[in-house]
Amino acid sequence: MSESLIIKPHHFLDIIRDFGAGIKHEPHPYGHAVHEAAQRLHENPECLLELTSGVDSICQPCRNLVGGHCTDTTSTPGRLVSKESWNLLIDSRLFERLGLKEGDRLTARQFCRIALARLGDIYSIYPEVAREKTAWREQNLLSGLKEYLGSGENGHK
């Protein structure tokens, strides 16, 4: 069995959302490993995930990871904030909504099933974000979850 993918819940869901939007992941100038995680998840829906709200497999090689902390910022909530504090907030909301916790281990397919069953209204996960951005996120996330599960159960690549 291959090594588990240590991942934040929002990173996993963002990758699945991007699958639903038809976005192909490429190496990023920051050096993070989203493209590698996405490829691994695309190739193997049985990939074992280990959930974290801290530094994950995607963050590890990023140039903005300094001393174990993200030094980047984001304007996702409509104002400039620390990306680390924003991600912690979103992941805490996702952990609570999905009934998961730090350190839980499950397959990518299992995570998708849980997300489809429990995610519900994502506008309450992202109340700070412009409604049209959340609508795009929701549409593509639901599409990605269904596509990922459908492909995975019919012999995913």
C-alpha cells in the first residue's frame, strides 16, 4: 500500500472542485504540490488520506511555508487576511460539518461519499465569500464529487 496523503479538508475539496470545473493542475510558481496531489487522487480514488488542519503534503514544498507556518495572504473572504488563519477557519468548519477530525484516515472515495451526504449548504461554510463565488464553488464541487465517485466505481484510471 502506498503512503497516505496528508491533506487539509479544504485542499481535498478544492481539488475535487477543480476536477468538476475541468481545471488541469500544473506546477505553481510557489512550489506547492497541488498538481502532485491532484494527479495522485485522479489516478487512485482508493488513495488513503490522513486529515490535518496543519501543514499537509501540498504545503510542504511551498516557498511560503516558513518555520512550519504559511506566510501567504488571501483575499478570498473579501479582504486581505493571513492564508493560514483563513484555512484554519474553513477547515474547522469543514471538520465540524463533515463529522471528521484531525488525524482521521479514510480513502478519497470515502471522503467524497461523506461530503455528498453531509456537506449541505456550503454558503454557511463560506459566509464571508461573495455569493457568486460560492455558487461557482458549489456547482463544480458537486459535479466533481459525483464525477469522482462515478469514475472511481466504474474503474477510475
